[in-house]
Amino acid sequence: MKGGKLTPDQIQGHWRKTSRLMWTLMILWAFFSFVVHVFARQLNEIVIAGFPMGFYMAAQGSLIAFVVLCFYNAYAQDKIDAEFGVHEE
Amino acid sequence: MATQNKGDFISNLGRIYGIYTGGFIGFVIFIGLLEYFKVFDNKILGYLFIFMTIGIYALIGWLSRTAQISEYYVAGRRVPAFYNGMATGADWMSAASFISMAGGLYLGGYGGLGYVLGWTGGYVLVGVLLAPYLRKFGQYTVPDFLSARYGGNTARLCGVIVLFSASFTYVVAQVFGVGIITSRFLGIPFEIACFVGLVGILVCSMLGGMRGVTWTQVAQYIILIVAYLIPVVWLSTTKFGFPIPELAYGQALKEIAALEQKLGILKPHVAAFADAKGAFSMVEFKNFLALILCLMIGTASLPHILMRYFTTPTVREARLSVGWSIFFIFLLYFTAPAYAAFAKLEIYSEVIGQQISSLPAWVKNWQAVAGMLTIKDANNDGILQLAELTINQDIIVLSMPEVAGLPYVISGLVAAGGLAAALSTADGLLLAIANALSHDVYYEMIDRKASAQKRLIVARVILLVVAAIAALTAGTRPSGIIQMVAWAFSLAAAGLFAPLVMGIWWKRTTNAGAIIGMMAGFGVCLFYLVGTRYFGMAEWWGIRNISSALFGLPVAFIVTYVVSLMTPAPSKEMQDFIDSIRVPAGDVKLVAAADAHKLD
């Protein structure tokens, strides 16, 4: 990296936004890992294309959400890094 | 892959693995033709598959041989995100995922989905909380981080202890899996097969270390995913007229529900948290959620996975490669429930309630293999009832080619896939253990003056010794192997998750806090495991011991928190170090007093 030093403002601003992204993703993670499955029996009453929804969420729905969350994290964190000029050259 | 044209190799990865995949498919077709024209009998075709694939891995391992420390430990940090994702996929998915998981879903129905969820969702934690920061830190092992963050070798040693106990139980299970597949397809005794399989494991990792393991794991991922998808896609196309089994099995679930009513099965396949009668069970509910939590946190704490993210060129690519990892893992895990549903439909409609004398051919074939499928006509009426059929869960994946009416060549392919899955995981684990012993214990704690050459010799000797001990242990067929795998997750989760996450996300975490917290969490987890399993201790709140991290984890976090607040805050230098690993740009500011030597 050129110039060398990062200012404290850069570091703090960057970390504040990074932390916010982290908490957002952790809440979504907890939702798709636990909350939605708590209601599996109720969701199973709804059947779409042969899939009872409670079963579907555990077998497929949450998994898709995890994949999306991981890619979204990479994308959003890149934007934050660029915004504060702390990305890799 | 020779040292002089590394750059060429990395920039040509797409072409190289494209040719490899094409070559492999050509090989499968060639074997198919041999079978069609009956050139050899099936047993020889099975041999060809096993030796051909191990031969490829050995070739890659030999081409990746290296005499450089950073190549040996972190593949020179040149592995692009996409390929690191594939390598992580192979590293992650073991024989249990490939062969046993679909069977577990067949037997357990909804209950089995806890594994599907638990073994995928952890990657969100890896990508958000850990991987990019560990990559920025940029040394060789997970204990390296603990040592730099928590003041030296005490923390390092605690990390090595947790790493060793978790990874060793896990690797024994993998060598066990390799032994089972090798003995089944080569027709040799299990104890010998463990050692034959070991040769397959060592050819990938001995010469090239992490570099060799990385490039073989990519090759192994391609084989295992092709092998897993072909039979089930074929079955879905021929039976449901739709080549995407993950969507088509909704139809199968519907038919299963109808057959369950007809056969008088009380616990439906899709029923959540159900007891044997299909009613809601609080115990099942609690354990389902607890298992998901422990497996997910364990995913984010197992060093053989975390160290894969040390190998990418940049922090940015480390994050992206977590996305690719879970995508490649997802391809297999969201297919497993389709396997289970198709198999259940086949068995409920074509096997149960049929004349025993006129069962489908695949049933008869598997009856001949000891312990896989047994039929006992208890009431001697010549008709098979549900209770009269016992099947081993491994059969669901292994028999799918026959159920789908595919030629024997596909069965050989599935065996090669299972072997690839088992070998790749065993490799990653062995390397994690051997690296912790050779780098963290030997180099960092015993002989800091050892030359690069000597370090690499020690690393390889330790790799050999650990591998041999694992094979010997597996050869004794220790009981409860599947349970041991889940234990490994709990041990890693309880011991490593808190110090790693808090070390990055909470600057106030002190050396004493982390070390005491780590040992407390690990200790509680181990106590619960050993107590409930071997000393008849009562379960706490009905939680099964495969989820013991449920107790160790909060203890680790609370103890770390409280002790940290009771001890003086980390120094200014330490805080600067943490700041420096939180951003991708700039140098890492190691703290001099801790472990601030320059790595070669």
C-alpha cells in the first residue's frame, strides 16, 4: 500500500461499518439457522410442489440463504474497505 | 507445476483442470465400453477405478513437491478463491458426508436434516467472523494466531492441545472410512485396507505439504461431485422426467406420504421433532437446535478448515473463497435429501409388501454383501413387511446406480467418489495435526534455530508417524465412529471459538482471560462427553453428548469475559496489532514481546 499510515478516523469508521455488517449478517444467520426451524411443524402445513415448507427450509431453503449470505458478505465488505481506502492494492 | 513455471500453472488452472475433467469423463466412458464389450469382469474394472484415481493423486502430489517452507505450510499463498473453494469442499466433505449422510436422512427423516444444516451454516461464521482476519494475520497455523494475540507459547500450547484432540478423533474416523471403501472394492481385509488407504493419503501430502494437498483436493472435489450427482440426476430424469433431482423429489415426498398412510407408518418422513408416534417431542426439538449450533460453531473452529483460508493471495479472496466453499459444499448437501427420498420411495413401493421371491435385482445383490441388507421373513408369509427389512445406511448412496438401472461402471465411479471424499478429508486433517506438531511445537517451542531443510524433514516424519498411529487406531475398529466425529466438532467449538472470535472482535480480551476461558470451555465439554459416555452421568436438561459444546461454549465466553475484565487491559502495541489485522491494507504490527520474529 502506498503512503503507509492509516489515520485513526479511517480505522474507526471502517470498523464501525464492518461491525454493523457483522451484526446484520449474524442476525440473518441466526434466523435461518434457528428461528425458522422452530416453526417447522407449523410450516409443514404449507405444501408447495410436494415440499412441506418446514422440511424444505431445513433441506434447502436455509442452505441457499447461507450461500447468499457468504457471497453478500464478500461483496459488502469489499465496498466498505474501498470506501475507507483500506483495501488491498 | 514445477518450481520454475509456477506463474504459468496458476494462470492456466482453468485449462489444466478442464483437461483433467474431460480426461476423467473420457476414462469413465472408456471403462463403460470395456464393460459393454465384456473385456474384463467387473472386479477388474473396480480395481482400475481405484488405482487410476490414486495414481492421479500421486502424480499431482509428486509434481507439487517442494523444499520451501511457505509452499509446504500455506501453498505459497497463491490459491485463487474459486479453487480454494473446491479444495475446501473436498477437505470438508468426508466419507460420512458422501456415503452415510443420505442414509442418515433416509432413516431419520427430518431429524437427519440437523446435520445438513449444521455442516453448512458454519461457513457464514467463518466468512464473517474469522477467515479474512486470520488471512491478514498471515502466518502458518491457528496456534500461531493464539500465540501472537495472547502473549506467546502458553496460549499456543493450549491451542495445540485442543487442535490435537479434535482433529485426531476426526482423522481416525476418516481413515476408518478409507479402510471400509478400500476393503470393499479391493476385497482385502479391513486392517490391511487401512494401511493401503494410508498410502493413498500420504502420496498427496508427504512431498508437497499444503501445496500438494490443495491441488489434489481440487482434483478430488471434481471426482466426488460428478460421482455424487450422476446417479441421482439419471434416476430423476428417468423416473420423474426432470433432470434436477433437488426439485423433482417434492413429487417423491408426496408419494411417500401416501405410502406411509397405506403402510401404517406413524412417524412421517417429513415430520419435525417427532417421537416414534409422530407426536411433538420436546427432547427432539431441543437436541435438533443444539446439534445445529454445535456443528456450526465447530465448523468455524476446526483448524483444518480455517487453515485453508491462509492459502489465498489476498484478504479479499479469502472472503470470496468462503462463498465458493459453501457453494461447492451446498451442491452435495442439498442433493442428499433427494437421495434419501428416492430411496425411500423405491423401498416403500417396490420392496415392502412384495413377494420375497420376486424382489428387485439390486436388493438381491446387496443381500449378498455382509451386513448391508438383511431380510428376515418373521411370519413366514413370503411377503416382506417393513419390520422384516434391515438396511445399513451406507447402502442408499452405494446402491443408487443399480436402483437407477445404470451400468456397473457408475458403481465404480461412486466408489471412486467416496474414496476421494475420504482421502481428501484425511489429508487435510493429518496436515493440520502434523503442522501443529512440527511448526508450533517443534519449531516454535523446541528449536527456534532449525534450518528450513530440517524443519521440513521433521514435518514429514511427524506426518508419517501421526498417519501410522491413526491407521493403527482405526484398524482396531473403535466403537461409535460417527459419534466421535460429532465429538470432534464439540471439542473444537468449546475450545477454540471463543479465543479466536474474541481476539479479533473484542480488544479488551487479555492473555489470562483467553487462556483460562479456552481451558474452561474445553474442560467442561470434555467432562460432559466423558461423564455421560463412560461414567453414566445423567444428561443435563436432556441434551445428548454429541452437542456437549452447548455447555462448553457459554462457559468459554463468560470466563474469558470475566477474567479479561479482572486483568489489566492489553497494551497499546497489542491494540495496534488488532487494528492492523482488522483492515486488509497495510502491514501486520506484531507485538515484539509476544512472538515478533520475522517468518521466512
